[in-house]
Amino acid sequence: DVPATCEPTFMDLMMPVLYPGTVQELLELGLLGIAMSRYTGSWVGIKAVSDTLDAVSTVAVKPYEPAIVLPNDFQFPADGVHIREPDPWTEQEPRQRRVKIPAAEAFGRANRLNRVIIPSRRPRFGIMASGKSAFDAKQALRDLGISDKRADELGITLFQVSMPFPLDAETVRDFADGLEEVFIVEEKRRVVETQVKDALYALPDSRRPRVIGRTDEQGNILLSEIGEFGPEPVAKAIYSRIRDFYNDETARGYVAYLESKEAEQTGLEVLDVKRTPYFCSGCPHNWGTKVPEGDVLIGGGVGCHTMAITMPEEKVGNMVGVTQMGGEGAQWIGMSPFVETGHLTQNLGDGTYFHSGQLAVQAAVDAGVDITFKILGRA
């Protein structure tokens, strides 16, 4: 699971990253990522965002899909790509950069991980969008009144990037050849944009399209690098780039509507209201986290009961910190010799207990510390 802000870190590690845009693609790219890892001998990350993880979706499960294709245009070294003993960094780094990354690019080409999803017979304006952003761009075109057929007529083509790193330069140049402009749609850091510019920089002027991404030619922000965005800002950004050859009434009306809604939001007064997170009505945590008679110190942990930290002390006691999942209670092993209070009650979710929390219980028993574990169940 690669959060959006971690992509550059995985680039520094020279680790291929796949970016599914739907729940269906999450399943398919997961299988392709496993196959790529086996082929390249490299870890493969999956960039997962809320639209694919916190979603309900109908998916197609087919035993022989996706069809995994092994490249026929890549030659492995005689000693292979996998780590071995001894394996000093002086051999690992060249192998990662000069063999594993090119192997990942070849695997991406063979399996069309980056591909055109809206073609045009006479393309002039190309949109390259990564993962979820590709579907934002597709919806944005619809909202502007541009169907796939109309996009073909206008010369607009949409390219979906499902493997933002490494971005195969050969595939980028094939897509960009003949275009007047390439518009990059991606959230957070400019991962795709910088690689596209690198891939096209050395082309002759006659073949090198203009590349626009986070900002326009004057430095004005087209798509924010803060938070996430949906189809609406993408539609505004696309319209600003194509209105010289597409100024349809539908597009003008839609963009005017978006701007009017933004103006209304700007004028709203921000209310100084704070809503403290609390347990759901009927949740057993409402009574399960109450402080037992005589308890002073309570240990927090990972789970819904973490919200007890923000609740009144008379209800949940004096919380002395939150541990990582499975570490609940282990902090008391180190703390207990240095505090006057000789006992700690540790909240521990039942799911965490069966996952890894029982190891912390065993550690506390072995250390002989005075601690009570309260296992919080669910109805």
C-alpha cells in the first residue's frame, strides 16, 4: 500500500509502483504486481487511495484474467536478478538500476499497463492521467460535452498511466508523437510530469509537444498539489487548454456553473464548531472503555478505542499514550520501573489481539509487570 505522498520515496528506492483507478483494477494490478515482482526480482508497490479502498464495487472474478504476458524483448544477465549471499551494495545498486528497472519497463510494455483508453485518429491534444485521475479526466470530458466519438473528432486522446514509476520513455514518445500538447493530470507530487518531460526533452522541435501539468506557461496553478481532486477541477483545467478549438455551449455553461459554486463557497462564513469523535450509538466500546474502580493509568492502542484519547478523563481515565498495532501493553514494560503508579490497564481490541496483540500479552507476562489487559469485543 503506497500512500500518494510516498511515491517519490519509492522512486528513490527504485521500486516499481502500480496505481489502480478502480476496485476492479486493484485486483488485476495486484496480480500483475506479483507477477512483475517475480519477473524483475524487485519489490512492487501498489498506490492505493480512498476511492479504491473505502469503496463498494461489483467486480468480475475470472480465473484466467488478467492474462499475464512475459516480455520477449528483454535479456536478463547470466546471473539473474535476485539477491544472493554474499550480495554487497556495489552489486545490488547496479542490478536494481540497470537491470530490474528496465525489466519492469519491459513488463509494463508487454502487459500494456500504460495505454490509450480514448483514441483519436488525428490526435493533437493528449491527456496523460495516472490511476484514479484517469477516470476523473474521463468524467471531466463527459461533463464538458465530449463523448469518445466527439474526442476522436476534436483530436483529443486520453492515456491512462497505471504504472507511474518507472514510466517507460518509449511508450511516452509513441503516445506523444504528433501531438501539439500533452496535459498531465495527477495529484500530489509531479511524478508522471517530470518523467514525461525527461522522455520528450531530446526530441527534435518538430516532434516535441508542449507539456503542461501542475501549472500553465505563466506559472498559474491548474490542478492543486494539496489534498485530492475530482472531475470538476480537472474539467476546468482541460477546458482552459482546449477552448481555442472547443468552445461549445455545454462546456461554457458547465465551467460557469463550477465557478459560480466556487464563488458561493468563498463567501461562506466558517463556523467555529468542533465535533469530538465518539463511539457509534450501541457500540460496546461505550461501556467497555469505562475506567474500572481504582484505576489511574490507561494504555491506548490502535482501533476504534483510540478515540478514547479525546474523551473526558473521568470516563476513560488518564491515557498514557498510543502504541502501534500489536504493541499494546509493551510500553508498560519499560515505564513501570520509573513511575509511582504500580499498575496499568491496557485497552486492546479483539481483532488486534488475534492479529498480533497476544505477543504483547506474552511479553508482559514474561517481564512480570503488573498490568491488566482489557480485551474490547464487538457486538
